[in-house]
Amino acid sequence: MEFIAKSGSPQKQRTGCIVAGVFDSRKLSVRARQIDQATEGMISSLLRRGDMEGKLGQTLLLHHLPNLPSERVLLIGCGKEREFAEAQYCDVNVKAAKLLNETGATEMTTYLTELEVKGRNIAWKVRQSVTTIEDVIYRFDRLKSKSVSPRRPLRKVVLAVPKRSDISAGEQAIKEGKAISNGVAMTKDLGNLPGNICTPTYLAEQGTEFGREYSVATSVLEATDMEELGMGSLLSVSRGSRQPPKLIVLEYKGGHEGDAPIALVGKGITFDSGGISIKPAGQMDEMKYDMCGAASVLGTLRATAELQLPLNVVGVIAAAENMPGGNANKPGDVVTSMSGQTVEVLNTDAEGRLVLCDALTYVERFKPTSVIDIATLTGACVIALGSHASGLLGNSEPLARELLTAGKESYDRAWQLPLWSEYQKQLDTNFADMANIGGREAGTITAACFLSRFARKFKWTHLDIAGTAWKGGKAKGATGRPVPLLTQFLINRCRNK
Ligand code: BES
Ligand code: MN
Ligand code: ZN
């Protein structure tokens, strides 16, 4: 998709479709009013006749209005003006993009970017429009025998900015928006691929190929390497599977040599059957998404490389498949992690923490300034926060705050849960240093407690993306979250350097 930032009034645009907002009830936005004036009151008379109230998400597509060089005008209902905020802004962008992608118009000029969103500037609105439109346009049809793409898809979007002097901010916003969207699309693609294609080996190949294309140094540790390092916990997870595990290491070097990197650690369980503690059959297919943390590490590195951010970032992906088998982990087994700490595997379905703990110990060698792990770790997080916020826990308040802020800015939000020492007791066991589960209560927190024991040597934050990484139901698919949050965090780190 081509995006352009431009200033100018709708009467002068020659394009496939002009998009403008109408508030409830029948209150024209500034640009809709200009269209109304140019067309001698066509819009207001249509509204008077009851064709549109302006309720959020309503649409009215008009063709060949008099005195307008554009073929179409799309009016979008924006709801009550004083309730118009970020969520509504995203909604109207989704509406416009969905509708126009399925009409004959291949280009649009949108004035939605000029609507007032409290606390948000033009750069934010432009960037959010870019990522929202790309999100709507995204298709995953490579496994269908015939493509299901629309016949005349949207190809070009002009994003209106109020003044000429806003154009350069608009262009920078487009650049960031496109980089984020490319990272999101890469993450979605990997997430949507099924477990029989997207194996740990496939992830390693994709990581290596990405590294070659973007000059990111890549290496892959094999099971034998992991044995030498003593990664008994990670290895125990893959033992039930025919698929060999991989530890994928990517080093993006945009900063000065020797500058301490930021480390991103991703859970890459390419299929989570639960293992011997096997999951129920319903929706088990969704456990192909259990590598979305890993995919978001790749997606974020892709956005980072595209933006050529001036910092060093290390990505580490712990990839394995969790299956039952003659050699699989059994409840009660005790394994020794790379850190030397022993773990009693009381439930083989709590495998994410078992692979992540060794990956966390592994990143110590990079002496990172901050470590962020990203994982579809607990069903409890879906219950606690639903699909709107990722769970966030960690051992450094300033780092947590940085990430929460980046989430708000990118509108890919996270919500912090406490990591108080009282919860640690739930991991006590008579037979090892810790158990891998902490009982029914506070499942997201006890999972993070487990990880915290492997993150003592650095500032660390854990993002539980079990509820945010994919959508179920009819629109089933990976979301690409939290690539926007992570990329924003890295962009902010560059600004504050
Ligand atoms: N991958 C799952 C977490 C998950 C479950 C994500 C449902 C999204 C939707 C993870 O490996 C898991 O199975 N966690 C268990 C932990 C439990 C055994 C302590 C869970 O959440 O039930
Ligand atoms: Mn599991
Ligand atoms: Zn899992």
C-alpha cells in the first residue's frame, strides 16, 4: 500500500474516494461541511432526509456529487463528538478501509486524520491510520488453493494533514507506521501458519533468512549445543516431540559497538498439546499460536531494522514443540535448568516457563540493559484481562513504566499485575528448588514469579500476550501484537539517548 501525507481541501482532490466524518446527530465535521458547501448542500439535505445519523460506524457512500472532482464521497459516522477518542478513531478507520477495499475505488483521500482526538497530535493520527488500514487489508491466503483477495483492492491512501507544515511530521509517521505494519504482518504470518509447517526448524530458517536480508547476525543453537550449556529445562519440553528444538539468536547492531543491548526473549512453542498433561480437544488447534511471542521478536526486529534505529537489540527465541511421547516430560519429573536451579514439572502443560527460563539465563551473556520476554504464557491472563491488554510484570518499576507508556502511545496497551514476594511461596515443593506451577490462584502472577527467579541479574519485564496475540471466532487469526508496543519502546529509547 502506498501512503502519502498531503494538505488541502476536499473540493480540490481528484481521487477515487474522499472520506470524511459525521458526528451524532447529523453534525458535520469541518471537512464534511466543506463538501456540503461545494455541493450546494447535498450532504445536509441527505442527512435531513434521514440517510445518516452519525452513529459510530455508520457509513454512507455517495457517487458523483456535483462540483467535486472525486468519484466518490464516503461519510463515516463518528458517534458523539465528545466521546470521540482513540478507540473510536481506530473504529472509523477500520470501517473506511474495509468498505473501500471492497468497492471499485483503488484510492482514497481520508480526512479522518483531521478529526480531533484528545491528547493526540497529527503524527499519532497518521501513524495509527496507517497501521489500522494495513491491519484491515492483511490477508493470509497462502494456504488456500485460490486467492481470496478482493477484485479491486485499495492501493493508495492519501492522509490529510491540516497544514503544509505538518507534512514532514506526517511523512515520518507514515514511515514508522509502515515499518510497524511490516513487522506486524511478519508476526501474523508466522502465527497463522499451522504447526505442521511452522516448526522450530522453520522458525530457525525464517530467522536466518530474515537475518541475511536485513544484515542481522543470526545463529541457531541445536539440541547438542543446549546440552553442553546445560539447558535441561528447555530440552525436557522438546523431548516428547519428533521436532528438534532450536534456540535462535539474532543480533541487530544499530548502535555503537559495545553499547549494551536490549534483549527480547520470545516463547516459541510451535504447537502446545499440553504434553502428557494433555489439553482438551476443543480449540486445541489454537495452540499453533503458542509461538506468537517468538514471532513478535522477529516482527519487532524487522521494524527496528527497517527504521534503522540507532541501538543494539538481541532477540532470543526458544523454539520447541510440546507433545506427549515415550520420552516426554512426566508429571513429577525433576529437571535441572541452565542456571543450576532444579524444577519439578508438576504439569507438563506449563511448558512456556520451562523453555523461557533457560533462554533468560542464556541472555545474561549479552549483559543487556533491559530484558523483555514475550509469551503466550497463561490462560489465566486471558481471564484476567481479556483481549484488550497484555499482562505486564517485572522486577524494575522504571522499565515497567517505560513499556506501559509505549503501550499507551502505540495503542497496543499492557496492564501491570503485582509481582509481590508473597506469591513466590506458591511455587514451593518438597522435591526440587521450585515447582513449575503455583496452583489455581493468580496463575499469571505465579508464572511470572517462576520467570523472575531466572531474571535476577538484569532489569526485566515479562509480557503475557495469551489474550492479545490472536483473535478467536470468525475473525480468527494472529494480531501481530505486541509489535507496535515493542517498536514504540525502542523508538522512545532512541529519543531519550
Ligand atoms: N500456551 C498455554 C497458555 C494459553 C492457554 C494461552 C490458553 C492462550 C490460551 C500455556 O502453555 C499453558 O498451557 N498454560 C497453562 C498453565 C497451567 C498448567 C499452570 C494454563 O494457562 O492453563
Ligand atoms: Mn501449555
Ligand atoms: Zn504454551
